[in-house]
Amino acid sequence: MTNFNEWLDTFVEEKNIDIHDTFEIDRNGSFNIISYGAILDHIKATTKEEKAKIKNIIVHIDFNNGNVLDFFRHLGQALIERSEA
């Protein structure tokens, strides 16, 4: 079995997700621009337990034909909130 980071890279490639694409997060009137690549870097740097949870969520979203980019944006929001704490 491949490791999580390899699995994530393969998933992103297969879904044609452009890691250079950015999105805005509005936090109390302050706009933050973050790339999907930055989100993926944070995911790859988290704990083994968190990686397992994230993988389960991504697989669930994908299995149900959901938009995994929504989940990545959700994680971006959490990163911004955590960095302000």
C-alpha cells in the first residue's frame, strides 16, 4: 500500500485538481487568499491519525460524487481560524 502523501498526490492528479488555483476566505471582513497546494501541504504535514480521518472524508465525498474542493476550502477556513488563535 502506498503512503498517504502518495495517495493524496495521485487522487489530486486523477481529479485534475490544479494545486495552483486559489480561493478566498473571508474572515471577519479580512480576505485571505490560499491555494489548494497550500492546503495539501498542511494535510501532508498533519498527524497520522488526522491523515486517516481526512482520507476517509475524501473517499466518502468522492464516492458520493461530492465536490472535494468544498472540503479543501473548509480545511482552509480552519487553518485561517487556527492561525488567528
